[in-house]
Amino acid sequence: MHPATDNRPALLLSMGRGIAERLLTDAHRARLAALTRTDPALVAHDLTAPTPRVAAALAEAEILLTCWGAPPLTTDVLDRAPRLRAVVHAAGSVKHHVTAACWQRGLTVTSAAAANALPVAEYTLAAILFAGKQVLHAALRYGETRADGAWTADSETSGNYRRTVGLVGASRIGRRVIELLRPFDFQVLLYDPYVTAPEARALGVEPVGLDELCSRSTIVSVHAPQLPSTHRMIGARQLALMPDGATLVNTARGSLIDEAALLPHVTSCRLHAVLDVTDPELPPPDSPLWTLPNVLLTPHVAGSLGNELHRMADHALEEVARYGRGEPFADPVRPSDLTRSA
């Protein structure tokens, strides 16, 4: 029971259909009810033409708890939310729903990008280790030959000892990948125009230009944000510089790679690729990427899935708790951040 003078902030859930059921456990809903004045069963999917219940909750809300599929917070929506002070996003990028009007209104924003970075980095580590051991190739050959040791002559270039890995972007994910690679015998190169040479060396990596990274690395992993300046940053020149047999890993955005330029390299088997994202997100039915033996194509599964969504919910509820205590967010998002992040 809470006293009549209940000072808990009012909160409204706002996200796509079916997301709240996957994001929040019963324990999360109970904690939300303890931290805030909210109806954990009420989820706003549409704020442009809200139902009467949603409209009433929006008018009272001090916090919006959002996730994937959250409707854009336009000026009209914000006009219906006069008490709104904060947006807590239980996922990564806020660019799809936090508009310029939010910043003009002075809202504080936080996201669970740090929590969502962890499974992406884990996927990347697995991709790097498997690429170095040429696991996909070995599995295919094993299935074809069904014989012992028939591929040992092909394995001279296999292995992860002192292999050179190039990371494109020191984002949250990129930095977590750097941490995960530390126990292994890799030489790690980094290209990121926003990271100084001393900062890169402090991370334990060698700073290089993008062309040099591609020419020296046998595995290149992309972790840059999707921005106009990064559109097709891995293009024909960079792909041609990659050594024969090198592997390109992309868990960022498909638009960062010129897939038209990539196709000849993977079709000829000169390069290998691990692609969790493509451009378009779903390749055309006749795309060679579906069937090439040297391409591992996955359906954007590197980010949070299944019980990993609960980590993002935990992160978001910690931020709600901080807000309730009058403390600043641990992971604030600022307008200036969005020019350099996803």
C-alpha cells in the first residue's frame, strides 16, 4: 500500500505490439508497480490517435518506458503529455521515436544500448573464432567427404594464433568486442576517426586507417553506426584490399557494406562473410547470399533475443529507479550523441 500522497512518478509503457510480453516478466511488472504509478497491463502502441485509456495515461505520464516499435514522439504527441519529463528506452537506438521536439521540450532520455551491446559482441566473438578456425568450411567438407582427416591439407591457413583482426568502429559493441578478444592471441587493429591514437593504445589496440585495416586483417568486423558518412564505407576499394581467404563480419547495419561490390568476392570464394544484417534487411529471393557455402547469413539475431530482452528490461528499470530517487541516468542519451551513434 502507498500513502495518499503518492510521490512515485507516473509511467506509461509505449512500444510495438507483442514486445512488452517478451520484454517484461511478472517480476519486472511487479517492480514497475512498486517504483511508479502505472498500469503494467496498459501498453500504448499508438500515440497519434490514442484510445481514451492511453490518452488519460499519457496526460499524466512523467516517464515513458519504450522499446522496439515505439511510436514517434512528435510535437502533437508531446502536447498531449504536458507532464512528461523522461524517456527510458529498453533497447538500443532512440532515433526512431525520440524526435527533435523531445530535445526542444527538454526531456531527459536514456537507453539500454549498453545492455543490448553484450549479445552482439558475444555473437561477434563467436564469428571471429569460428572464422579463424575455418569452421564453416571444415563442416561442409566433412559432410561432403565423410572421411577422417581429408581436410588436413587445407588447414595450413587455419587457426587463431596471432591472427590479425580489424575492428571498424569503437562503439559500445566494438569496445566490448575488444574486451572479449583480450584473452586470445590476436593482434587487434582499430579504425575509428573519433578515437585518438593514445586512446586506441589505451584500449590495447593498434589505430590504423580503414584501407590499412582491410589490407592487414584476415577478419574484419564492422561496428560503426549507420550515418550518411558511413554509408557503404566498406566499398569496392576496401574489399579488394582484403587478403584472399579473409572474412568480413557485419553485425552493424547492412548499408555500411557495398553488397554489389561484395558479391563478386564471395561468389568467387575469394572472401568469406558472416552477415547478420544486409541491405535490404531481407535479401531478394534470388540473392546468392542465401546459398553460397562461404557465407553465413543469419536473420539479425546478434542483438538481444529471448531471455536477453530481460537484461534490457533490468537496465531500464534501474534507470527508472534512479529517476525516482532524483538521481541522473547512468546511461543518458544526448542530442550530440546521435550524430556519432546508431
